[in-house]
Amino acid sequence: MSKDIVGQGWAFPLGIGPQGGFAMTRERSELEQAVDIILSTRPGERVMRGKFGSKLHELYFEPNNQQTAMRAVRYVEEALAMWEPRIIVQKVTAEPDPEAGNRLLIYIDYTVKASNDERSLVYPFYMIPDEE
């Protein structure tokens, strides 16, 4: 199967490539960047696509505990099911990062539909810490 089925596009964040043009992404990194864009975008941020994104931003001021992690899992599953048709999400788990009190680690296991390639990534979600 052709690797072009996954696609290519501008790298995120925008940058300059080795030949002086826009930096491009393709294959594995393109899907990872797409997931990052979906999860880091608040619904309403994109004028022409007002529902695009995830509700993770609603968790910024929540305590970093298992209950918040469960909500994060639901928000990630909903957003990826809606906005990333090239993958099948197999499993999403989340847990507070023991090394950083304001970070929730979200583990995403997925399969690329076009190639049946199983992949995983960790999305670090930074929460605003409580003032103590």
C-alpha cells in the first residue's frame, strides 16, 4: 500500500525546512501532529470549523486525580472519533504524572486504517497548578 495514503502537510508548529521552504511532515509524524492539533484546540477557536477540537481545556483548573483522568479519557476518545477519520482508537488511558504535579499523561493506542499499523503516543496535558 502507498505511504501517501496517510498524507503530508506543513509541520506543526510552522517552521523552515532544510531547503528553505516550509517544513513538511509525512507518514508517522503527520498523524501524531494531527492528534496534537485536535487535542490542543478548543472548540470555537477555528472560525470556519467552530466545533473542531477537544474539551480538554475544561480540565485546566480541576484537581489532578483519577476522576479528572477519566474525564480526559472520554474527551480524547470523543475528539479523535469525530476529527481523525484515518485512525481507529483502540485504547485511551490517563494518569497523573508522578514527576510533575500539574501534568496528566494521556496514553493513546490506535491503528492506522489504511495500513493496519498499530501505534501509540503519549500526550502530556498540562494543568494549571493549584495555589498552595
